[in-house]
Amino acid sequence: MSGFFKYPKGYKSLLSFEETEKAIADIKEFFQTYLSAQLKLRRVTAPLFLKGGTGINDDLNGIEKPVTFKPRGMENITAEVPQSLAKWKRLMLAEYSIPTGYGLYTDMNAIRPDEIPDSLHSYYVDQWDWELATDSSYRTIDFLKKVVSKIYATLLATEFLVYENYPEITPTLPEEITFIHSEEVLDRYPDKTPKERESLIAKEYGAVFIIGIGYPLKNGSPHDSRAPDYDDWSTETKPGYHGLNGDIIVWNPVLETAFELSSMGIRVNKEALLKQLSLHHCEYRKDLLFHRRLLNGELPESIGGGIGQSRLCMFLLRKAHIGEVQASLWPDEIINECILHNIRLM
């Protein structure tokens, strides 16, 4: 089985099972409260499933298929379990008439059956999905950086909360996050893979926001794949640089690797959507509900993203496996390896 597997030698959790459960609750309550104040977000309730065929559910990198089922009593309807709620949140901004400069967040639980389970990934995903209403004047790199800095300030505050409650977990994050474009990362490490580049740059700075993920770089390949219909990854921001989106990545001292905590970005407007649908050869989506409404000017401009809850807890509590902070399903080989390396899965 391919994927990221690392079992640190001599690993021992810094917290007991009971302490871990309490710490998870404390982190989640504090982080979402602080974040909502930073970004002026209102909490809304997330759907557990969506109507298929509307274009509202996300296909992430463009290939993942959602879990589906046929609801009893609803003829000709297929329900889909969300993989993320990027497009649904934008619909809700319009539905709730949320004004520019304000937004919403939701506690989302998802199933990603095509995920490869490993030390960092699970079939089960829990994240805070958030979306902030904007207008065309917000479509700048400077505004993107401003929002990222507020999210990072929330992360720093939460790291301090953990340290106050559990002094054995010392802070490791730098005071400021470093912004760098994916083209610049490629220039530094032209012979490395994207994941290798991420680890090298994260180790150097401690915390980075890699800008511009989805558009082909000068080597012909994108830093990573992105679906065409939520983040704007195609707008040219300066000669040779594309994208109003990116990932928050920190250096994980336990696993000694780059560790993604959030994927986010300014969302597509009409022009970016049409361009990205064409680049991905999926112009047929223009006829789906979400895409029709966006192209008809019925949805607000926005910026948004997802922040992994289990990922955040895993990082802040210095855990070696994501299964130490979430209850999920694991292949027998992973369970056996974790037992051998003193990793207790929930």
C-alpha cells in the first residue's frame, strides 16, 4: 500500500488516552471560537449528504468519487456524502444574504473512500469549512495573505493554549508565517518532487503558505491538482505567476515532514470558472445548478477553505498517527504496525 508511513523510533505519546480526549475537545472549542472572531464568521449547520447531479459536491483533485446511496421514498434521486463543502458554502452565503466582509463556518464530517489511509490520511475527514463574502476588490494576493495571517494567528493562540494546559508540549511554530509562491519553491528545488519541495521549505521556515496550486508550473506540472470550480488557480498575479489560492503547511517535528493544515483560496469568478473548466476539459459542468448560478451572477464573490480538525489536533498534541485523534477504519496492516510502534489508535 502506497502512502506516507512513518513510525518514529521510541515513540511514546506525551498525553494519556484520557488527556488526549480532553485536549481534543479543548482545541476544537477554542480554535473555532477564535477563528470565527478573527474572520467574522457565523456558525451554520452542515449537511451530511447532498443531492447528486447538482455540481454542489466537490471532487477535490477532480477524480475522487463520493459515497452515494438511494434515499427511500425519493424516486430518481441519488444522495452523495460530501467530500468537502467549498461550493455549498458559497450557496449558503447567498441563501443567508451574508454581507461583504462577513462569512460562515461549519463543522463538516466527510467520507473520502478513494483516500489512501496512512499516517496522515483517513477515509474519515473532519474539518472546519469556512467561507467569507467578498467583492471584486478583494481579488488580490494582499487580501489572500491578510486572511492567511489571521488563520495563522488563531493557530498560534491555540498552540499556546495547549502549552498552558500541557507544559510538556512545547511550542514550535514561528511567530510569523512565510509566504512563497509555488514557482519560487520550484526554482529553489528544481530536481525535487512537490512533496519533497514542501518538506524542504517547511523545515527551513517552520510554517509556510505556498501560493498558486493548480496551474502548471514552468516544468509543465502543477504543484498539486485542484478541481476547476472553487479555488481560482489560473488568474495571473504577476508575469509567470498564477493563482489566488494556496496551502498552509507547517513542519511536523514528530514525523519530520511537511504537514498540511489547510487548503484555501479566493474563489472563482465567472471568468476564472470558464477558463478552468476549459483547461480541465469539463465545460459540461456549466449546465449544473451551482455553475449556472455562478455564471448568472447569483452568487457572491468569496474566499474560503477547509482546516483539518484531526490534522490540527495531531500536530498540536505531537501525535505520530492521525488515528490517535480520530475514530476511523484502518487496514489490518496499519493496525499491526501501530501496535508494534506503541501507537494507540482510537
